[in-house]
Amino acid sequence: MANLKTIITIVTLFATLSLFGQNEVEGIWKTIDHETGKAKSLVKITIGNDGKLYGSLLKILNNEGSEEKVCEDCPEPYNGKKITGMQIINGLHKDGKEWVGEKKIFDPGRKSFYNVKIWVENGKLKVRGYMGWLYSTQEWIRVSGEM
């Protein structure tokens, strides 16, 4: 009986640690422009019931009137949609410590989809967008509290 309790405890511990590792990316993150170093927006990242990662643009920072801005001349399904509230990360899957996907992140400013890899390093979210062999990495900073 003692062995059964030990096994159940170990299985529970591993399951909890596994969930903790997945959930470290969830929350609200302040995006930082890698070229200017300035804060650009707030993105809420969640793990869906399907176990995949999604992210929605909550707010554009330092841009008055941006709440009503729409994505003009954007690819479908984004064309004509409000940028604020837009789902920009679409169904990444877990690969080790990273979340990855092909053409799964959308940049409304550049009106483009990118292959993406996301991971947490030193408490910051690393978001790497790829176009072919070229890539760019941004560091996003966790925002404490919910909006």
C-alpha cells in the first residue's frame, strides 16, 4: 500500500511540474520593439482547451486612437478587422521547452505571417519570428495582474 501511495505522489508531482512548465508562458506580456526598444503593445497569451498556445492583442501602447484602428489591406482573415482584440498567435504546439508553429504569428503592422518560436528565458518571453532562414527575436516583459 505504501508503494502505491509513493507512485501516486510521484505521478502527481510530475503532472504538476509539467503543467507548470506549460503555463509559464500564459499571462499578459508587454511587447518591446527590438529595433527601437520601446513598448509597443500588450498581448494576452493563453493555452486553449486543445493544448495549443494562442495570443490576442489587448492594447496598442503610445498610439492614440489605436482602439478603433482596423487592419487594412491585410491577408484574410484579418482584413478589415479591428487590430485591438485581434488574435495574433494562432495554435502553437509545444516542442520541448518551446512553442512553435509555421505561419502562426501575425504582425498587423507589417501585414505578414511568420513562422514562430516562443520560450521563456530569465523571466522574459522570447518571441522569434522567421521568414526563411532570416529571423528576428523580441523580448516581451510580463505584466503583473490582469487587465
